Amino acid sequence: MIIFPAVDIMDGKCVRLRQGKPEAVKVYNDDPVEQALKWQEEGAQFLHVVDLDGALLGELKNLAVVEKIVKAVALPVQLGGGVRDLKSLARVIDIGVKRVVIGTALIKEPSYVIEACGKFGPNIVAAVDGSRGKVVISGWQEQTELEIWKLAQKLKEWGVTRLMYTDISTDGTLVGPNISGIRELAEKIDLPLIASGGVAKLQDIKALKELEPLGVEGVIIGTALYEKKFTLEEAIETAR
């Protein structure tokens, strides 16, 4: 199982939000590139980078910083936030981003998602963010009435090859991931699944590791690493 250390960018700085709330922001490093290099030095296999400004505004806002990260590290980069049209998608892939996360467009622009999957297939990760079983979009600011599992079942038909699931009620809270929700989703879909949100201790990683046979291939970890609940090396060893 792959550990994805997170590098969330807001106003050009490396930050973490609590439950996706822009007002609940904490700056951990003024230089996201430096942070990315730190994760690489500690053994990261893959980086998960988020343009938080882009997620909130619906367009890429920290592309220059993302490009610096891609050039600085010898790791594949997975990018989310603000990539909501084919032009932006092609642009980030062109600068060397390995995977692009699409979230809000799953609801608002399904035709774009289908076209994106047709052109860039394995480079696309569909991000399903939820709260209380319902999908949340627009940088976690807009609650929908669509049930998470129903959207997830549509994705494979659209050509999606990989899913990322974040329970925003646990993200950044250090309360532990929603294991039962992740298990239920993994059982209902035939796609590799990346879990995100709430990891607080190494035992949480062990619990997610047990879901690997169901298709859980990785977990994104942010706050727990930044708050030094455990090291990245310990997380990677636990996931092996």
C-alpha cells in the first residue's frame, strides 16, 4: 500500500485545513518545494499535491509552485484542485504531473470527465469527497444530495480507472479514518481506491492495510505527519 504524503498549497505556502475549511488554516512551511523535498528525503514513493486556492476558485492558482515541485523532486506527483477543463488538464500533464485529480467536475461536467478519461485514462483520478454519505464539491463548500456509492458506481462506466475517497468529516481532525465507509465503498466498486482523511496513528494505517485485498491501494496522510504523530518512514514501513 502506497503512502502519499500531502503538500497542500494556499497563497503559495504549505498548509493544512481542518475539514476543508479555509478559515481553519495552519501554515506548516512557507516553501512547498522545500516540504516536497523533505518528503522525498524521508522515502516518499508518490506525492499528493493540492492547489487549495484552485479548488476553492475553480481554476489553477498555484501552477508555478506545482511546476517547481515537479522539477525539484524525482517522484511522481498527483495533483488536485482547480483542474476543471481539458486545457488545464493538458497543461498540468505537460509540465510533468503524473496524475490529475478531478472532483467537482464529476458532478458539474460529466461530459468533460468522460472526454478527459478518453484522452488521458490512467492519468486521471476521480476524487469523491463526502460527508454523512453524500457527495461534497467545490472545494468542500457545496453539499449535494447525491449518495457517494451511486456516484462511484458510475465512474467506471465513464472510463475512470482510479478513485480517491475523502471523508471530509474526518479530514485534518486526527480522529481516525472512516474505515467502515471506506470498506463499504471498496466492496461496491471494482476500481483501485486511495483513502484520505483522518489518519492519526500507525494503527489507522494497519487498519487500511487490511483493506488492500478489496482494492485499497494507498492512503493520503497530511496532518498526522505535519504534527509529528509518526514519521513518514514509520508510515511506509507499516504499509508494507
